[in-house]
Amino acid sequence: MIPIEWFLQARERIAPHIITTPVLVDQESGHIFKLENRQTTGSFKLRGALNKVLSLKDWETQNGLVAASAGNHGQGVAMASRLVGAHATVFVPQDVSSVKLEGMRQLGAEVILVEGGYELAEVEAQKFALDQSAAWISPYNDGQVIAGQGTIALELADQVTLDKMKACVIPVSGGGLIAGMGPVLKHFHPNMRIIGIQAAGSPFMHGLFYHNSQDGIEEVLGLADGLEGRVEEHSITIPIIRSVVDEIILVTEAEIETAIAHAWGKWQERIEGSAAVTLAALLSGKMVAGPSVFVFSGGNIHSSLHEQVMQKHREAYSDGK
């Protein structure tokens, strides 16, 4: 388990470079929504990337930084690379979101498109980092990255009273976010349930959590592009998740789409599919009722896709409320 001191150090290290994202309190239900979709770069991923890169020595960054990403982690690494004066190379799947691709390039990263999905991009990136003796910045399989993501939980505790919250509901892919927030929340609120949400089309951590295996899973790509891809073998997130997470729930494409529309129609919050999975679990009735915290992990959804979703659900939210 990562020491609580790492999370406290991470908060201090990254504080000058991030936004303290707001919380939204739904007065009707008592639910709290943590709006990491408003973070600089539009995603929580900036926290972990910053903490990792800023913890490195100069000699560790002199040959550059290398990452694999579906887009959000890559933007975080690109921004961090600017702060330390290092070159960033990010490997991404060929079908990466255009808005995330442009974001990485605008921040100065060299982006390499890899034919196939995220898993192949990660393999190519790790090989490149080894060949170039460059610093490998994992999106989840790294203690300092996880500590950076866990700063969201510390921030939440400063913003709202968590004593009455029944659960914290967190998106899951490789597990960096939930492996960061989970231990911090359990440390201060041991009775709070930690619930992970994953897209049904890419249930790799779900398979590891319940069956100790990713074998036989056939991925179907969808709206939650940031949650796609197999989990790295022996990732440190796996035992952390097993020790602090109470359950992992799967949500469908239709449920994710409805959640994207609901977030905008009710609160005017633009969230991407990977963030909408938490709200999808609530709206679909797949999680236990009771005031809970829901993490909106990112907002990097292409405007045309968002418009398509809203047009499809225009009758439900025609009044914009």
C-alpha cells in the first residue's frame, strides 16, 4: 500500500500547477459530484503525470519523457514536460479522439499513432522508452502517479463533509484513479464504500477483480475511450484495488450516452464518456442508494459528438434543465 505521506507530498508538489476543481452538490439527492472535467487539460490525469514528472531528478528526464495514452494522460505528460524542460513523446491508438490528439500537440508533445488499440500503443511506448533510455511515465502502474490521483480525495475532504457519504463512485480502467482515491478515503472514512465503474465493452479490471483474469475478454470500443485497454501484467493497482474497492460495476453504451446527456441537460456539465460511467451507474439503478460522491474524471469530448448525443436526447432536455 502507498504510504499516506506520499499523497500529502503529492498535494504540495502539484498544487501550484493545477486547479482546485469545484464540487457540485445536488440538493435533491444529496449526492456530490467532483468536477475534474474542469481541471486544466480537462482531466484528472494531469495530477498523476505532474506528480510523477516533478518527482524525477534532472538526469532522469534528460533523454525525454515517454507515455502511452488514450489522450488525457498524454496531455498531462505534455504539460509536465514543459515545466521540467523535457521532450515528451506520447504513443496513442490510431483512433484517438481528435480533440485529445490536438490537445497533446498544442502542449508540445510529439504524438505517435499506433495501429490497433491502447494495448499495442503501450507496448510500443515501453519499447521506445527502453531503447531511448527515456523516462517511462505510466498512466497507472506507478506509485507517484497513483499518489497524484489520490490528491482528489484530499481536496474533496477540504471542500465538503464526507462523514454522511455512503460511497465514492470512481471510473476504472488501469486503476490509477481508484487506487489513489480509495486508500485515502478508507484511511479517513473506513466505512465509506469504494465503488468502481467500468464500461461493459472493456471490462478488464472487472475480470481481474472478480475472476483474477483478463483472458477471453473481447473488447468493444465505445464512448468511454479513456477506459479502454488491458491492464498491464502485475500492475501495482491490482492488489491496491483488491484491498480497498468494494465492488466494480459495468455500464452499457446506452447508459453512458444517457449520462452524458443528463450531465449537460441538468447541470450544463460537459463530460466525456469515461467520466459519465459514474453517473450512468446511478441513473441506471445499478448501485446502492444513499448520498454518495461521484467523480466526473474528464470533459474532453469532441463538440460534434456531444452535440450528437444531445440531439438524440433533445426531448428529455429540450428546456435545458
